[in-house]
Amino acid sequence: MASKLWTKEEISCPVCLNTLTEPTTLPCGHNFCLDCIRKCWDESGSISSRSNAVSCCPQCRETFRLRPTLTKNSMLEKMVEKLKITLLDTPPGYAYDGPEDVLCDVCTLLGSRRKAKAVRACLECKLFYCQSHLRAHLDIPLLQKHTLVGVVVKELQLEKLCPQHDKPLDMYCRLERRCICSLCAVEEHKSHETVSAETERAKKQALLAVEQRKSNSKLQMKEELLTQLGDAAGSLKGFAQAAMEVSDMIFVELIHSLEKRRAEVRDSINNREKTLAAQAARAETRLRQDITTLQRRNSDLEKLAQTQDSILFIQRWQPISLLPDREPSVISERHSFGPVMSIITEFKELLEDMNVDLLEKIEQAVANVDILESPVPMTKPQGRQVMRAHSECQPMPPVPLQRAWSMSRAITFGIPKTRPDFLH
């Protein structure tokens, strides 16, 4: 009823020509937007309502000696809001545009302040229509032949048109594997196998289910691998800590073993040195005794040589000839520890060589520890087989410390079981 009594012009501001916003009514009866009339009077020289400048109505030119007090007409504002919806012919429940909606092109062309959301698009008109402006395509027979499609963003909407003929893409060329329009099908694609878009859609729709199953299978496998990877990554620190503890225990015991062997070698050398020193002292005592005896004998022989009496010479000769004669001691050429030092040096070089080889093996073993296996090419998804293979490649559980300690005592690291003679 109100739409028959009011027109769009009657609820529009004469200054901005848009629907009234915060309407105010002048004494002459004309309505304006509150901001519009203020700006209009300010620009014309009326600075304030207390000045003596003459203000006039922009529509009827009636003058006011004093600027009228401008207040918002609340009743008119409510009426404008209600009439605005009615005059725009907006059906109940009709949605206006949101930040991500495609707008109606007709609303935009008509300059509507509130542009409605488009519900359909016409490929022939290349326009988007709201529910109200779509009625022409539904009622007029000529427009009923146009192709109406769902609303997508305008960039994607243009992709549905043939760039050559500007016609809707409604055919599919199986030779070139692309969508074409009906004119393309009878011209450059006339010798190709062409079908309707619906036919090709039905064919690919059947393949879509297969692809979905494959994708779901791969997704499930990836999710299971992700779970196992998380478990493996979580236990990785524990495995590394156990390996470091075993390594520390074994190397500490090796150090203790070498310290023990060093002490044994020192004791062996020290004991041998004491034994040989005592032997040398005894030999020295005997030699000094023999030297004293021989010096005394030489003196007696000298006296005997000067004896003139034959009887005395013979009597003195016999005691001298009966003196015991011990075999003289021979100094051994093996009285130094040079061979011992040579063997110790050889033992050191042997340990260094073994250490280099063993450290290389240890580093290689550390490098072989991995959390992911190299991908194995498969002709088709083998989810459970991959999971089983992955589980078989899981690291061994950490070795208990006591067991690791007992294991470390049995490790020889390649050291020969037969030790040099000086270590026995």
C-alpha cells in the first residue's frame, strides 16, 4: 500500500540523489540528508545558526534569516527503511551482498545503494542476476532459451565461454581433450570425436569413484605411516641414549683394561730389573773375590820366581797350583729393554690400526641407523605390506644396562687373544 503512495524520488535526497540517510525536514517541508544540507549551507557561507547570513532551501529556494535547527526525523527514517525494501522489489528473505558474494549486475547498473546477491548467471548475456532481476529470463520466451548456470566468481565464469566464438562451452573433444562450443564441434573439430559435456561428465564420474578409492587408500597409508613415524621419532631419543650409555661403559672398561695392562707391564719390567740387578750384584761380589785372590796369587808367584832354593820352590809350587779356577762370567748383549720397548710400540700401533678400523665401522653403523626407508616403487598401493615392511625395520628396543654391561665384557674388539710374552 505504501509503495503506491510513495515513489523512489520522494524518499531520495535532492542533493546526493540517494536514499535519505538520517533525514531531516526543513520548515518549508522538504526533506534532506542531515549531512547533505549541513554541507550545502556551510559551502554557501552560513557558518553557524547564530549568524545573520540567509539560508535557503536547495529545492524550493525559500530563505530563512536564521539557520533552522537541524534534527533527525526519526519517524521519517523508519518509514524510509521500510519503503526502501518495498520499492526495490525485494522478496521476503532476500539476501543482500556479503563480503564474498557475487553481486547482481543489474543492481549495479541501476545504482542501487544495496546490491543484492546474484543467484544465477546467463552465459549469453554474460551477466549475473539476483532473484528479482532473474524473472525476465523465467517469464519471457526469448530469454528462456538462454543458458543459466550457477554463480561462480566472474573469472571462472569467463572460462565457461569459448574464447573464439563467445559461446557457452557445452561440448567435449576427446581427441584434443578440451571443452568446446557447438560451433567448434561443426567447424575445426568436425572430424574429431566429440560428445556433450554431460556425456563426458558421466564417463569421468565413473572414474571418479575409482580415483577416490585410490586417494582414500593412499591417505590411510600416509596417516598410518605418520602415526608410526611419530612413534619412531618419539623413541629415537631413548634408543640413542641407551647406545651412548653402552658405548660409555664399554670404552670406560677398555680404558680400565689398558690401565691394568700398563700396570702389569710396569711391574713385569720392574721385577725383571730387580732380579737382574741382584744377579749382577752377586756376580760383582764373586768377581771382586776372584780379583783379590788372583792378585794375591800373582804376588806369591812373583816371590816364587825369586826363590833360589829348589826344594823350597817345589814345596811352594804345589799349594799355588791347587787354587780353584771358576769360569769367568760373560756379559749378555740382552741386558737392555730395547726389545720390550719395540714390542710395546708395536702393540700401540696395532691398537691404533684397530681403533681406526673399528671407529670406521662404528661410524658406518651409526650412519646406517635410519628412521625412514628408501621408497620402494610399487605398481599398485600395497598399504599393509608397506606397513609390515616398515615395522620390520623398526630399531631394536633398548638393551637393559646390566645386560649391556655383561655384553660389553665379552666384546674383544678384535684384539688378539694371545698376548706378548712380557704381559704373561
